[in-house]
Amino acid sequence: MSEKKFSITRSERRAETASVDVDRFVEGAEPETTKTFRIPIRLSRKLRIHAAETDQTEKEILIRLISEYLASQQ
């Protein structure tokens, strides 16, 4: 009985990444990055409460606020 070895070559990994990129493009999803910053606890709590009360995520609120701020600076 012969054993087959499983391996992924670089070209296969690139193909997988390319298909993920195509899926994101088709969905219209913009690539994202991670930002880490510190804010006062009172603001963090208020943001969390507001997000829950308005059925939004903290991320959605922050993206909207930053976008609006940057648009107003032009």
C-alpha cells in the first residue's frame, strides 16, 4: 500500500489567496487593517452602551464617525 504525502506548494497558496481576493472584489468588501489605540474607560463604556442600544457594532460607529470627520476636513 503506497502512502500519499500531502503538501501545499507556493503556487497553490497563491491561487487560494487570489480566489479570496476575487471573492472580496465580487462582494464589494474593502480590504481592512487593524488599528489599536487607547481611549478613556468612560468613553469605551458609553460607546459599548450606545452600540447595544442602537443595534450597531462599535466598529460600525467608529468607521462612520471617522469617515464623517475626514470628509468634513476636506
